[in-house]
Amino acid sequence: DTAVSQTPKYLVTQMGNDKSIKCEQNLGHDTMYWYKQDSKKFLKIMFSYNNKELIINETVPNRFSPKSPDKAHLNLHINSLELGDSAVYFCASGTGGGHQPQHFGDGTRLSIL
Amino acid sequence: SQKIEQNSEALNIQEGKTATLTCNYTNYSPAYLQWYRQDPGRGPVFLLLIRENEKEKRKERLKVTFDTTLKQSLFHITASQPADSATYLCALVGDGSQGNLIFGKGTKLSVKP
């Protein structure tokens, strides 16, 4: 069974559209994350979330919003997509704190036309 | 601001040799440091974690060192194999309680038969 799964794997859409990426983890972890990997392969944290607290990286535009219907899911909504949003988005889960590994999904490759 | 550098973007070695990858950090005193492997089209996969009070950690053919004076970690793969070819990422835990990871840009390792 896949531990962290994201859908869709590929997303091609027009500038200005609104889209969502879904993420589910079956590891029972309390904390989930969204990372963005740009064209230079640099992986950067966007959000971290547990059932009590959402922490937003200050560099993330407010067009991006995470939504968590329950502990096992953290979806990413993006409004008014821009060309610069093209990247690979990774969901991850963990127990929180730096002393434990994070488990990553295989990414969603978003391409804006 | 916190900064992580992996000095080599790419490293090419011959099968059977030891690969050594370097990770340096500045403006930070992390309690933990993690190493991940990323294959093309896949998410990062956790390999090893080392604590600030540990000088060295081993797992099969992998060895990680952590020098808090030099602010450096070295990642070694002994008896390298073509299957070890991948991008290797070092990561430190950022500020805050949720364990957000700050990644280096990665080193792409190619092991030639």
C-alpha cells in the first residue's frame, strides 16, 4: 500500500484557473506538509499542518490554501494560477519534530499554459 | 537566514568506489540532520538521520558524519553500485515545532559500471 499518495500525478491547465491537488497518508501521522520543487530542483516548504496548527511559509502567496478534512488528508487549493506556479508539488507526512523522518508522495507536476 | 549548501551539483564515480557527498550549513545550529534519496519522477525517500551529539551513523553501505564545529555533514556510500545513482538531499529542521525541513539543492550521483 502506498503510504503517501497524491492525485493527480500530472496537471496541465491554463493561467487564471483554480485547481486542487489531493493528498492522503495511511501512516497515522499527525503532521502533513506541502513542499514545492521548482525547475532548479530546489525543494522548499510551503505549509505544515497538524490538527491544531497551520504554519504558512511567509513567501507563499495567499492564492495557495491548504485544506484538511481530516488527519489523513491535506489538500492544496490554488486560485488564479500563474505561470510561475509551474513546479512539482510534494505532499509529505511525519510525526512532527526533526527527530523523525518524513514520508513523501511522488509529486504532482503542475504545468501552466 | 538559514542556508544549506551541497557543494557539488553532480558527482561521477566508478562502480566499487566510495562516493562522498558534502553538506554545509550556515546561520544555524540544528539538533538533527537528515539525508534523503530522490529518483527521477519520485518523491524523496528517507535514508539516515543523525543527531548533533552523534559524530557518525551507519546503515549498511551508508555512513553519515556530523561535525557541528565545521557545520558540515558528509555522506558516504561505500562499494558504490549503478543502482545508487540518484540525487541525494541533505535536510535540516527549520525553526518551529512541526519539523519543517530545509533542503539543500542536492547532489546528483552517477555510478558508472
